[in-house]
Amino acid sequence: MKEAIESTLRVGVLGLGLGRQRALGYLQNENAQLCAVCDINSQRVQKLLVEHPEVHGYDDFETMLKQEELDIANVSTPDWMHLEQSVTAMQHGCHVLLEKPMVTSLADAEALVKAVEKSGLKLMVGQNYRRTPLAVMARRLLEEGTLGTIFHAVSTQYQNKFGQFANSPWYASSEHPRAALLGTGIHAVDMLRWLIGEVEEAFAYSNHLAYRDFPDDDFVTAIYRFENGIIGRVDVAYASVLPSGAGGLELSLYGTKGTLENDRVFISGSEGWKRQEMPSMKNSFWQEVDYFVSCILGDQSPAVDVREGARNVAACLAGVEAARTGKPVAPARF
């Protein structure tokens, strides 16, 4: 680890798919300096360098780490690369902001936990949906007790992924299979864990009927029993037939005093649904960048640290295993 933390942190971004949003986030943060970006796709690199000629471009991660003396490495690459690239970044003294899912197996989760804790550096997993207006509003209602005691929570992601996966084939690669519940679905699982508590047990069903070119089941419905007794459900679909602009994460919370369904709330005794005013918020990726920079400068552990990231992976993989075996599965503990 570097002996001192400067007020301006030097940043390098690896992967300019989702990582482009992160790169733009660092550019707007007064305590960060985007020094370099790296991607094997030269067109992505050149596009950003044309817009920001002060930034250096690379096609090799280790070369960037050796030459730039970075404080933060932002890793926004395919899932199966996360462990090796995060460890490499920490070996060069970098804190790491890592895209979700943190890793794709329990063994990799254990290895990354050990590597982070041995390094003394900070690693944050980018669960950016926690910073969306819907999530912030729901969290506020729960903290205020508006809905009473929650007994059921549902988070769903019905989407059509044909176009996205055609543009980025690794998502549907048979060489590196990505379970829907761990891929897109980790947002929905994390949402419930963040809002209502820790998972005690998972049970699930899945099928492979709608997106035959995807190497794994493309629809899953997972039932989670939480430690506080709440029952949650997560649905993930990769081949939903929907109009343009539809789909994405939806949230419902059912309590003893009221119900939330996305942006509307019904409270017992009222005449009908009431639309909730959503908070005006910055791009969720940029919010995460700002928060991670503040954690480093303030020497604070990020909320979604390596162990929280591992707990999300464990909850998702418990659902995947339950669907495979037809038996309830308790998540691994981290």
C-alpha cells in the first residue's frame, strides 16, 4: 500500500464498456484524476482519448499499472477476469472498484477476500442499483416504518438481452457460462438483501425455453427466506417480449401498514395509490465513484466491500444450486 494518500487520486479504468461510465465519473470528481484507460478494443480507447486527450490509452493492463503509478484501478471487465485482475491491481498498490458480480464462484470469492484483507487496500463492488431513485425512496420508507412490518418482498428483472449479448458475446459464452441469477439477477438479489436483511435459505426453479442460444437457463424464479422471517422472490428473464423501453428492475414491498409497487404506495385507510416523488440524483455510476473516492480519502470501508460482494455472490449461487438440484440451499457465509 502507498504510505500516504494524496488529496487527488490517480485513476486507471480497465474496460470501457460499463467502464466508460466510471471513467466519466472520475473526470467529474475534483479529488480524482483519470490518468489512463485500457481496453483491447482500440476504438473504445480512441473515442475517449479524442474527447479527453490528457488521458493515456493502453491495450495491456499490467503495462498501464507499471507506467501510471495509480491509486485506483477500476475493473469493468467480463466476470471471469475479475479475480486475477483485481489481485494484479492490488499487487501494484491500487485500491479497486470492481463491477458486479464480484466473481463467479465461491472459491474465487474466498480467494479475493483473502487477497484484499492481506493487502490492506480497499475493494468496492459496484452494486449501483442501490443508488437509484427507487431504491433510495424504498429505503427511506422502510426506515420511517411507513409500510409497517414487511412480510414479503419481490424484485424482478424481465428484460430482452438479445441485442446486448449480440454486441458483447461474452455474456452468452459457453466457454465462460454466466448464470442469469448471478449476472443480471445479482442486482435484484442485492436490492432485497440491502433493503430487508440477510438470506437464510434459497429455493428456485429455472428453465431454458426462450433464449436457446444462451448456454444456461435463461429464466429463473428464486424464493429466499431471510433471517428475519421475510420471504422474498427474485425473477430474472433474459428473453422477455416487451415494448421498447420496458423492462428493468421492479420492486414490490408488502407490509402490515401498506404496500409499495415501484413508484407508488398504498397505505391502509387511504383512498388509493399515491405516486411517490422520486429524488433527483446523479448518475448512479458517478455516485459510486464519488463514494469510493471519499472512502479512500477518509480511510473508511465501503458499504459493498469484498465480504459484502461475496455474500451477494453466495446468495445468487445458492439460488442457482437450488434450481439445479430441486433442494433448498443455504448460502455460504462470509
